[in-house]
Amino acid sequence: MTAVLAPPPRGPVREGGRPGPRRTRTADHLAGWGFAAPAMVVISLFGLVPVVWSFVLSFQETDLTSPGTFAGGANYAKLAQDPMFWDAARRTLVYTVLFVPITMVLALPIAVLLNQRIRGITLYRMAVFVPLVTSTVATGIVFSWLGNPQFGLVNALLQGIGLPKQGFFQDPGQALYVVVGMTVWGWLGFAVIIFLAALQNVPQDLMEASALDGCGRLQSFWHVELPQAAPASGFLLVWLTINGLQLFDQVYVTTKGGPLRATTVLVYHLYNEAFVSFDGGYAAAIGCVVFLVILVFTVVQLRFNRRTSHFEVR
Amino acid sequence: MTALQVRRRSRRPSALHLILLPISLVMIAPLVWMVLVSFSTQAEARRFPPGLPSGLEWHNYADAWNDVPLGSWLYNSTVVSVVCVVGNLVLCSLAGYAFARIRFIGGRVAFLAILATLMVPFQIVMLPLLIMVREVGLSDTLGALIAPNLATAFGVFLMRQFFMTVPRELEEAARIDGASRLRILLQVLLPLMRPTLATLAVLTFLQTWNDFLWPLIAIHSPGSMTVQIGLQSFQGAHTTNWPKLMAGTVLSQVPVLLVFFVAQRFFVRSVASVGIK
């Protein structure tokens, strides 16, 4: 998605007599590290070191407050046999498999609509984007009210069309799907922006050419715009999946993993193990597994993407 | 041909409004009801089917403000967000410039290492992070929320991409005049960087303001809570008083909504350049 500029033509390297190339180089190294060091320190201290540390923790027995003891692969053995882990993994999978495609399928037509130059389009765009800046806590609180079984707005709408009241967050059979709906609302604007950026990169002459060839609006969408948006969907698939696998905030605010653990997804299980059961080593092991899944998925998807996309989004 | 197209397009809108209007209403409905409930009486908020409030119960806002330390939560969130925005603007510009313009030993490896952290989920980082802040005595302080977010991999990446697009000739003239790199950065490049800096600022602000999981585990005392965590504890304690809770929720969202409306252009750009939330 980023502009890759061709390196500027250099000509003969070092034209013009710069004095003492060696001195300049040392100065370059110093300047480079001097400029980069502050950010490097923050990012490696809080972004890289903890990854290794977490891996170490996952082989320990620790409550995170006192020094841990080496436990070998005990945490991973526990994980393999922990039915709660596998249940959480299954729910995470169900959630992600619903959340990602629903968001993408809804976002593409909306992006096409928002790409038209009509009166009031700025307002429509704002309406679609505004949930993105709404915090997960505010989203959770508002949806708890909207989906309240006794007096929520959604039940009023259901009754309006003759359907019975539902339990939503309080119904073990529905809660996970309600969380899907809530997070789709929160992420839709993001997917729309990504698609919109891709669509706006479709060269205008390509659209005009297809119109000249007698393509209707729908046909040009299908044959011209959609292929152009393909790399964007690859990116979205990765990004939404990564975020779907990490679902936590919205569950914490609305259902606390319930009812009857119906919304206890992987990261919620991790949180429980670390901060309710104080089993830090086991929680770290869960974290490492989530990381591994994300890593494998991302690498495979990026490979696949590179092979299949003929059009690069500029 | 183009004239034909233009005419055809100008007649189309009416139909599109019929689709776009309902979509927009569905998207903003939850926020509209958030505001409506915040002005309702308690009875109105629990009435079925729900309707419009009969009057404006402003006291819900006063009650929320007085019942919980909403003022200090908002203050804490502001401090954390503003410091992180400034930190990101400064540190990411410096590093981005170095990675784009200076060839130095280990520079490429360092940049790749930074990029790699973009893939690391926060849940794997947070447990060691918790131990670290405790060891240095930052536990339960705003410092614990600020330090890890002073510079972000995404910010460095964004700034580097920006510097790659600036023609070298711009700096070369200044270099020949003997200006130092820092002076070039401040006096030649900074004026060009404004839109990119605005993008980074908006993104960092929204992210730190809305951050949830890290403050949730790093902060315990009400006095150090950010508004998101405070609101969450408020919700746990006052689920029965919906209008008051919604009033607090509205107040917690006012700053991000302001940023969104004022800087929408930069917001859209920041999302388009890589995701938030």
C-alpha cells in the first residue's frame, strides 16, 4: 500500500570532492545511531525484549510477582490437555471466521458507494467512519444498553416486526454472535477506508475505457474495480484476522467472558489465567501460541498474496 | 463522451441517497442513543419500548462528574495522550529520518527489527511489561502508561516513508551551506512534514486515549486511572443508573470526537496508511 519510489539516479558514486570519505562515514554512523537511538531504545525495550521474555516465562512456574522457577514444558503440556483452552480456541475461531468475512463483504459495497461524487458524501463518510474512533469501552457500554433483554432498542425493533425478545449478551447461545455484530460495527469504517483508498487508485482512464467498451456500472465494478481492490482485500484479511484473534476489550466490557463462558475467547482465557488464577507461566504459553498462529497466518497470507495479485496498489 | 457521463452521473444521486442514508443512520444510531440516554430520566432509560427523553436531564452529567473522579480520569488520559503524541512526533521523526537518509552500520537490521514488532500481539508483551514497570517503580503510575508508548514502530515506519518521498536536492543545498543534519531536519524538512506529523499525532492520540488492556492491568488506584478504565469500573458499580453512566461515556468520547471532526482528513489518511484500534 505504500509508495515504493525508485532510488534516485546516483550517477558515479561520490562525484564532487567530499573531503575524507572515511571521516564522513564515521560521522554517518554516529549521526544515524544518534537519530535512531531514542526510538530504538523504546521500541526494543518494550516491543522486542518482552517477546523473548514471554517465551522464557512460558517455561516457568510464576505468579508474575515473585521470581519464577523453571518448569520445563509443563505449561505447554497443560495447555494441550486443558479443555478450557481448546474451548476458547474454538470460540476464537468461530468469532474470527464470522467477523472477518462479514466486515469485508459489507465494507466493499459501502466503499464503492462512498466513492461516488454526490452531494452530502462527506457526511455519509463521517457517519461510516465515526464508530472507528469510539473507544471499545464506550462501544461496549452502549451496546449493553442497546441489547438489553428487558428494555434494549434492538428488542423493541424485533417486537416491531413481530419477533420475540432475545437475551443477546445474556444468552449463552447468542452472546458470541452479538459480540461479532458489535465488533463489525466498530471495524467496518476501517475496512471501508482501506477499500476506498484502493478504489481511488483505480486509474480514471481504465474506468472510461470500460465505459467506452460498453460496460455498465455493475460490469465495470466487477471487471475493473474489483480486481484493482484485490490486494487491499489481502491486506484487510490479514489485518482483521490478526485483530480478531486478539479479541478482548469488547468481551471484557460486555460479558466478562460469560454467560457460561460463552464468550471466553483465547485472550480472555489468557487474562483469566494471568490475573485471576495468577498462573503467569501458563498465560505466557497461551500468548506464545497466539503469537505463533498470527505469525504463521501472516507469512502464509503474504506469500499467497504476492503470488496472486497482479495489480499492485499504488 | 465525457459530457454524456457527467450528465448521467448527475441524475443518479437520488437513488444512492436511498441506500446511503439508511446505512449512515445504522452506523450512527448507537452513538445517537448514547447521547439520548444520557439526557433521560432513569425511568425513561428503562422504558420499553424506548423513546425520546421528555426533557434534558443535564444533572446526569453533574451527577456523573461528582460521583466518580471523572475530572481526574480525563486529566490523566489527557496527560498520557499528549505526552505520547509529543514523544512520537519527536522520536519517530528523528528515527524515520535516520532510516531514510543516513547509511549507518546496523541501520537496515535495526529498521527490520522495528518492522517485525508490528506483528507482535500486545498480549505477549504485556506480562513482561508488567514485571518491568514494577521493577523500575512505575507500577500504578501514569509513567507506566507513557513509557512503552513514547515511540511506536508504526510511527517510525510512517515517518521513514515520508522522508523517502522528499527529493534529496532539497537538503543538498543546505548541506553545501554547511548546515547540520538536525538543522536541515528542523528548518528544511519540518515545514514539509506538517501533514504527515498531523497524521501521526491524530493516530497516536486516538490510540492512547482509547487504549484499554494495558491501563487495565497496569493501573489499580482510581487516582491513576485513565478515563477508559475509570468508565469501566464505573460501569461495574453503577449498571442500574444508565443515564449517569451514559453521561460519563459521552464525556469520555468528547475529545476523540473533537479530534475526529477537526482532523478528519488526517484521520482517514492515518487509517489508510495502516490500521488503528
